[in-house]
Amino acid sequence: MDLILNRYRNLTALVAAILVQLVLLGYQVKSNQEVRLIRVWAISAVTPLARLLESGRSGTSGFFRDYFVLLDVREQNKRLQADLNRIQLENQYLRSELDTAERGKALAVFQEHARGKTIAARIIGNSPGSNGRVVLIDRGRGSGIQAGMAVITPSGIVGKIVSSYPTASTLLLVTDPTFAAGVISQKNRVHGTLKGNGSGGTMVDHVQNEQVVEIGEWFYTSGDDRIFPKGYPVGTVTAARPGRTVKEIVLTPSGLQNGLEDVLVILEGDHAPIPEAPAPNQTVYLQPLPAAEGDSADATTATRSRGAETDLDREVEKARRIGEDQKHVFGERGRGAPDFNKAPSTTPASPAPASPAAPRP
Amino acid sequence: MSDTAVGFSDSPRKNRASKFKWISIVGIPLAAILFQVYVPRFFTTLAYLEMPLLVTVYFSLMRRSPPSGVLFGMCIGLAQDSLSNQPLGMFGIVKTLVGYFAASVGQRFEANSAVLRLVLAFFFFFFHQFFYWVLARALLGQAVSFEPVQTLVLAVLNAAVAVPLFHILDKLRVTD
């Protein structure tokens, strides 16, 4: 036996190495558990170096920008950006509350409930072989981060934590094909599942062909997945077409549009209602329609007084008045049709409201 | 750091095997992995570079010892797996095979030739990507796509980078 092993030493080493890894792989797939220790070692070895590189890079670039280009403006910009991010989150919450409840009530609710608890994290690297759809962030278990937590930016959702280690965590982006989250459309309240398409975009799955989804419509998290709190923006629809079994909806994720450098991990989520669409923030005055050509003066007056009527409405009204003049009952058998060549009486049978077109929200 | 050189010396053929300092053997693969993790964040076009693979091929070729190649490949592959979202062993198995075959080639051919290095880097990149795709489908049941033309182009690019990279790494060899 020893002779054989010595003679085929190279091959034995190869077979042994492959077998060990196959067993390792089989164990993980079968038990759905990972060999955590090796990952912790690798992450712990790489994270400090990556963090050092990131600090060096940001320090160097920051130095040049701060002292040679804009002096203190960058620091101020950072502060303002942080303030803006916080205000955007608060504003989004407030807007959604105000859309669905009375102003005073919403303010009271907001005073009672803060919008969850988050922690800021910085992206320090991509995961190998993932084409950038899994990234490493510089916060781990030590900062209270656990697998399954949602990650957002003020513009929208970014992904979820898939593994957390003492000093770092891996973040699965919304563009990964294995990502899934429950979403709901803003206008038509269509429920679906957000998935990555693997090429930098996202799609909404499990939406029936009969359901209505419009281009440009916003999708928000629905909270059904118990990962993302309800009411966070996800993205806008860029394409929606009927598919073989379900609708094909392509979504542009809003959280990734401005590049990814700093993110927020939601430690304690807080659901919020989906904002109504469109936001009723101003009233629009509509002019009455112009008079139809060839119509009588009375009809014009009546039409003007009615405001938003169509040509078909005017024709129906004219026919009804002709019928009333000739004592004709529409829909009664054996009575034939009234003589539509006669002009209708000058006074409308049922006077229209004389008020002008009401302002519309 | 220790100046201990690593290498077998029990046969004339293996006497031709290059020797490296331990710091190079540990540091270069780590730097290659760091490169893959960190650099594409800022230079997305460099994401095509499979530096850990090139380093595996280089060390296996120069050491001319299949067991060493197996060990190199396995360690670098498992380190990559640890940082990825895949189960441990996917990159490990593929790079183990790459290390073994590269070392076997190194035993039979003079690995200092730039042309041979170019061809080997091209071949092993394609093999690596293809075998990873096979494993992902067969062992994990993942419906990942494999685009031969794109992979061939990337193989050419990696091979083009491999030649100067190997030349630089040659400087780290320990001379007797």
C-alpha cells in the first residue's frame, strides 16, 4: 500500500485534496450550514488589510482634496451630506405619514415612534467571483449586525446581510439573482417579489399578467419578507410587459443609483405606510371646455356651465332633451325612435349646476 | 522574517524548481486576493483579472511539484471561497486542479519561456472558468450562464497580464 502511495504520490495528493473539499462541499449543501471557522479566519485576515487600504485611499484622496483643492469645504460637505441623508429619511417618513393620516395625528405618531435604529457602514471590498453583487462592509457582529438585516441608503434599499463576522459582514445586493424581497407598487398596490437579474438590474416577479403596472411607477417594500420594514423605496418601473405566465417588470433600483460607498444597516426596523400616488400637495384649476362647433347658444351655455364634459356627453344630453320634447321614453318597446332632425327645446330639462369647474387636487 | 527557502531537492529535475521566501509565498497570494476584493471597487474594468488564479499558476509552474501545486491551489481557492457567498470548496477544487496540472506542466517544460507562460495562462483561465461553471451546475444546481466567447476574450486579457506579472514575480525567487 505504501509503495503504491509513494509511486502515485502526486495523484494521491490531488485525489485526497479533491475528496476533502468534496466532503466539505457536500456537508455544507446537505446540512445547509457553513463551515464558519474558515470563513472567520479568512475575513479576519483580509478585513484589517482592506480597511487599511480603504483608510489609506480615502486619507490620501481626502488630503489632496482637503488641503490643495477645497480646504475645509469637503468636511462641511460631508456634514451637510450626512444631515441631508438624515433629513431625507425623516422627510420620507413624514410624507408617508401625512399622506395617510391627519397632519396632527401623524405628527403625534412620529413623536411616539422613531424611524427604526440604523448603523452606518462603509463598503470595503467586493466578494470574489460575484461580479460585485456581494460586497463586504466594515461592520460586523461587534456592532450588532446579524445575518438577515436590511441595508438601505436614503434613496432606497440596497440589499441584506447574508453573513456577519466579528469585524465585517457580507452584503448581498438587490441585483444578485438569489436576492428576494417583498415589494408593493405605489399606485396600483400590486404585490410582487423583487429579484436581481444578475446583470446589474432588478425585476419584480410573481405579478399576474392581468394586474396593472405602469412605467415610472414606484415600488416600495411591503414588509412581507420580514427583512425590510414596509415603506422603503425600492425603485421605478422602466419596463412592464405581459410574459408567458407572469408579468415581466424591470425595475431600476433607486438605492444603487448614486454609487455605493456608505450604507445604513437597519438594526431595528419600523414599518411605514406606502405613500399615496400622486402626492396631493397642490390643487390644479381646470378651465371649462370650449363650446362644441355648430351647437346652439343654449347648449353652449349649458356646456360651459357643466365644465368638464366631452362631445359624447353633449350628444347624449341633446338626444335626451329631444326625446323629452317628443314625450319619447328611451328603451320602451314598440315606440320607435324620436325625430332627431328637430331641434331640442331651448331650456334644458334638467338644469346643470351653474358653478364653474371646481379646483381639482 | 525567516530566510528559509521552500523547495524539494530530492531529484535532478526538482533541483530546477524555483525557491521562494515564506513571506513571498504567503504575502503574494494574500495580495492577489486583496487585489480582487478591493481594486474592482474603484476600477471596475479590472474585475476581469483573476489574480489569485495567475498566482496559483505561477507558483505551481515554478515549484514544479504537483503536491505543492495542489496545496497552493487549495489554500488560495479556499481563501477565495471564504470571502465569497458560495459554499467552501468551489474555488478550492478548481484551483486545486489548476495547481496540479500547472505543476505537472512545469515538470515537463521550461517554465521561463514567455510564450509558454502566455499559452498556459490563457488555457488555465479558460479551464478555471469552465470547470467552475460545471461545478456550480453539477454540485450546487445553480443555473449560471457560461459565455465561451467572452471567456476566451477574458482569457486573452489575463494571459497578457500574466506575462509581465510572472516576470515581476521572477525577481522574488531565491537564488542559490
